Amino acid sequence: MASDSVERFMAALNPEHRDTVGARPRQEQEQLAAAWERELEADDELDTLDELSPPAAEAEAARRVLEREAG
């Protein structure tokens, strides 16, 4: 299951971030993927965007997770 989440999270990232996150240890990738899934579930704005464009909602959630992580 974690593998699926990581793969979906990685696919949602832009290519530059995908390379950066891909170079991190697997445990960190899994933690980021879990945060990404929580972001998708918790944010009502993303629900609306998901109805219009699921890939856009996933990309926005990924951007938010990386932005928060960068501090």
C-alpha cells in the first residue's frame, strides 16, 4: 500500500521535485506520501478541484506538502 501511495505522490510532483524527492530515503518518501494523502483528504478546496481535474488536485496537494516541509 505504501508503495502505491509513493508512486502516486511521485507522479503528482513536477519533474524537478520528482528527482529531488526520488533521491531521498524510502522512509522519507513514504512520510511525504502520507502527508500528501492527508492533504488530499482534509482540504475542501482540493475536493472541488478534484472534481474538475484530479491530476491538478494531486499536484496542488504535492506542492503544498513540499512547501510546508521546506518550512
